[in-house]
Amino acid sequence: MKVLFVYVQTYLQEYFHRRLYVLTAVFLALCIGFNFVLDFENSYIDQYYGSTLRWPMYFVWMSFPFLGVCGLLYALGLNRVWLYSREFWVLFFVGFLVVSLERSFAYQEYFLDDLSYYDRKFLRKTFVKLKPILTTVLPLLVFYYCYEKPRDEQQSWYGLNFKPFDFKPYAFLILLVFVGIGFASFLGDLGRYYPVYQRTGGASFAEQHDLPAWLTLLGYESIYGLSFLGVEFFFRGFLVIGFARVLGGYAVLAMVGPYVFLHFGKPLSECVSSAFGGYLIGILAYYSRHIWGGVVLHVALAWFMEIFAALQKLYND
């Protein structure tokens, strides 16, 4: 726990700027309000599901808050180097092209069309959880090897390295998450959204193929947990560790915006809390140059939500 406080204290001493934080908070609050009032992402962008137009739409949508915070850095005179930096724009276009591809990718439908309803439903939901690995992690690892590795003295692989690091700060956060999710499971919006497994049709898939129900549950939840490697690799690895050479520690604040946008469509309480959680894990990734602690924390958060929501439904039934 001491390491966690040292990281946060050091970060605030180096990068806290009152006007920047206030303006960023107002900016993100307006973005959250805009999306939740109009249901913009689900009602407008996602109506182009399966269309190639969805890729550039998500590129603009996901990169907008990142550039918004960078614009505040420029306007406040905190960092103006990024605007004229070739490296910034290479990372920017590669990163947001990749993540917008992941968010818009729907080509799996061509392989699922001929399947039965329950097969198609379960396999579609499962593949969606694999997408971050296939369409984000793998392309960015190739990019790192070809472009980033000669420039990265620490050979961090965007935080994917296996060098020893202190896991204790994350253990403390996992305990807080356990307690917090336990209380949050009593909130209506979380209870309606979780557990996500209930919307996969996994039980019917298992019955149709004469499989034990626990097997499809275990298989889906394992892949669900694996998906957070892709999330942490992009948001804490690429956007924080990758952009740190240009933005310094301000990369953490710039990352928070796209991370909040990733949570649009989820319960409002989860969307708002993602800003604080992403910020804190971003600080840890920035100083430790690791993402593995964040991966474990994120998986624990997701599985706790699944477990507590399932227990709530079982108790209510």
C-alpha cells in the first residue's frame, strides 16, 4: 500500500495542475452527459454495424477525448511539444486505427450466419471477448517490434514484459474492489447489466450440445478474463507507456478520456467510476512500466461483478 501512495503522491507533485484537472473533469462530464442523454454510441454509431463506415466513425469517436485533453495541455502551456512531434502522430494514428478496428470489427458474422440460433449467439458473444487480443494486442506487438523497440531503452513492450515488479499495491486495490463491488451489486443499474454471461445463451448452448453447464460457463468467463489483457495493453500500455516519451506523465490524463468512452453503453455508475479507476491504474503503469498488475485487477473486478450479480439474482429469486 505504501508504494501505491508514493506513486500517487509523486505523480500529483509532478503533474497536478488545478485548471487542467477542472477543465478535464468538465470536458468528460459533458461527454458522458451527451452520450447518456442521446444514447449516441448505441443509437447512432452502432446502427452502422457491419458497415465499413463504422471504422472511421469509431476512430473519430475514440480519439476525440484523447486529443481534447492534449488540446488542453497545449492551451494551458503545459505541453506543446506533442503538436509538432512526428512520433506523437505516428503513435496516434496507429493506435487509434487499431482500437477503432477492434471496436468496429464485425466480420465474424460471415462465419456464424449458417449456425443455429444458440450456437450463433454464444459464439458471437465469446468472439467479442477475444477481439481485443486478435485485433489490438497482436497488431500493436508487431508495430512495437518493427518501430518502437529500437527507441525503447527499457524494452518494456508497452508494459507486457515479465520483469519483476511489486504486486502489493494491486493486492490492496483488489481488496478495495471486492468490498466496493459487494456494495455496488445492490445498485439497480449494475444488477440489470451483470452477470454478462446470462446474455450469452451459454446454458442453451451447453444443453444443445449435451455439455455440462459449468463447462460453457468456465470457458466463457476464462475468455472474458483474457479480454482484459487487450484492454490493459492498449489503454495503460500503449496510451500511457507508449505516449510517455512525448506527453510525459500527462499521458495518464489523456488516456482517461478514451477509457471512459470505452464504457459507454455500460451502467452510468461503472462509466463514471472508470475515470477514477483508469486514472489510478494509469499512474501505477506509468511508474512501474508494467500492465500485469492492472490486468489482474481488471479481471478481479470483472469476475467480482459476475459473482456478486449472480448471487444477487439467486437470492432475489
